[in-house]
Amino acid sequence: MPSLLQQDYYRKTGKYESVTLWKVLFDPGLLFLYFLRHSQRTSAKSPMGIFYRLMLRRYQVKYGFQISAKTQIAGGLYLGHWGTVVVNPKAKIGKNCNLAHGVTIGQTNRGDKQGVPVIGDNVWIGTNSVIVGGITIGNNVLIAPNSYVTSDVEDDSIVVGNPARTMKNDKATDGYINNQI
């Protein structure tokens, strides 16, 4: 079974192979994922764990990806463009998720949707979309750019607008999510 980092690399390149720092050095999304995945799998107290977390922090600041090593993210995360992606450390993200720049996945501290989102598999999240609250985003969902999502989304759906409107579509992510794991 390929490692999470190899699955992330496959989503970008279409190749399952060992992933070295040299291979990802010139791609901001892959470089960030390299240090994120190594931070997630090493002890925070080991010398290499400290090194990976320091490098992760450096690239969080440099590229604007605010994704914690504590965040539960399945394989195949795709960060296509660098710039301000904010993910709450308690959020859960399924496999084959695309996050565009300007995406926020955050927490709501009050009301009936208090909590953080759980995002299913094969989800494409467009530029400047905001997903907040204790909601569930189903599998095979496309969230259009500039959408503000505060309620559950069923499988096989397209979400648009502010406030978000949901439309059922069995082919919601066809052509949007390449090199699925």
C-alpha cells in the first residue's frame, strides 16, 4: 500500500513512486505536503519530528497553508495553488480531496451546528469557499468557488452560492478530480 505522501504525489503527477525532497522541491503544494505527512507520522519529541514540524511551520508561513499535522487527512490531498488555505486541526478530510486557494474549513462555536466539518471522499472545493460548523460533506461533491457552506451536503451533489444551494448530480466531480487513488 502506498504511503499517504505517495498517494498525494500520485494525485499531482499520476505516478506511484518513492517521494524524495528533490522531487517536490519546486512545487509548493507537494513541498508542503512532504513536510505535513512526515510531521504526521513522526513523534513530535524525536529530533526528526522536531525538524519536520519546524519545516512545516516555515512552509505554512511561506505559502499560506494553515493545515496542522494534527488534522486527519486521508491520502490523495491535492493543493493545486498555494495561498491561504485554512483547515481547523479537528476537521476530518477523506481521500481525493482538492483544496483551492482561499479555502477555509473552520469551526463554529455556537448554535445547533457547533463543531467542525467532516469531509467525505472525492470532494473538490473551489477557490474562496468557506465550510464551517459541525456538518458532513458527502462523497463525490463539488463545492463551487465562493460558496459558503453551513449545512450537511448529500453524496453526489454540487454546491453553489452564498448561502449555499445544493443540487443532486451523479457526475458532480467528473473531470475535476484527476488521478484518483
